[in-house]
Amino acid sequence: MTTDSKPNITITQIILFLFVFTLFVIVGISIGDKNLKISYFLVVSLILFTLFNCYLTISYYKDLRNVGGKQGERGLKGEQGFKGDSGVCTFSDKCGINNCDDEVMKESRVYYKDEIDKIGEDCYETPNLKNCNNNENLLKTSKDIKNLNKIRITKCKNSKLNWEDLKDKLFPPLVE
């Protein structure tokens, strides 16, 4: 594409245009009636003008079809869009939950408060028969809670949600 946006008219095109114009003039001179001769030259002038106009239109179109115009002014600021989902992290691998172990254990104490009161603090912290008063059921409950917490800690470390949103998924409300 040329840097000049005006179409280039070649010598061949000018010679062809002059030849056609001369041909029409010769034919027009041979017309005897004065009114018919004026009508003929008016029609020929309109035809030549139309052909030249079509040529320029096509030439300019070919030259300018891929050229962008100058950038206009910035438009008016639109309304603010809808608020997106909160807590979805895509820029970081860690995404803000730095201490999953502590957060899960702290929430677990609140979530399992009644069970911890039944089995005892020592049995919850270190599940073994001695700490669980030699009660197999208390030991099983304590180990189950520990296993669930391990699963929750793993999910927390792999999650891209913030803690508040993840907490609702890890600790769903208990149905009474």
C-alpha cells in the first residue's frame, strides 16, 4: 500500500481517457442538428464524468480500505457494571490463606464445640485411649474429627477462594 492516499493516475490511463474523449468529440462534430449536438455533448459529458467518478471511487477505496482514521475523543463514562464474585483469586498461587492449619483448627473448635465438650480437651488434642478415658467411642469420634480436619486443611491449601467463602464450604451449617 502506498503512503500517499491519493490514487495514482498512470500515463496509460490518461491516454485512454483522451482517446475516448476525442472519439466522442469526433462523433459529436459529425452531428448536423444543433439541438441534437448540444444534447449529445451533455450526455457524453455526464457519461465521462460518471466514469471518472467511478474510477476515482474505486481507486480511493482500494487505497484507503485498510487505513484507519484518526482516533476520536473519548466518550462519556458509562454506568458501573455489576459486582463480580468475591474472593476468586487468579493472580497468586497462595491467594491470601496463609495459615490454613490454624484457621481450620480454630473454626473446628467452634464447629465441634459440643463434641469436644463430650470427649474432653485432651482426647481432642491427642487421640489415644488414655486421653479418651479408655472409651473406644470417644477415641473414634476424636480420630474422625482429626481426619476431617486434615481433609479440610488440604482443601484449604489447594483453594483459590478467600477464607470466608471457603469456610462456608468446609463447615456447612449443622442440621438439627
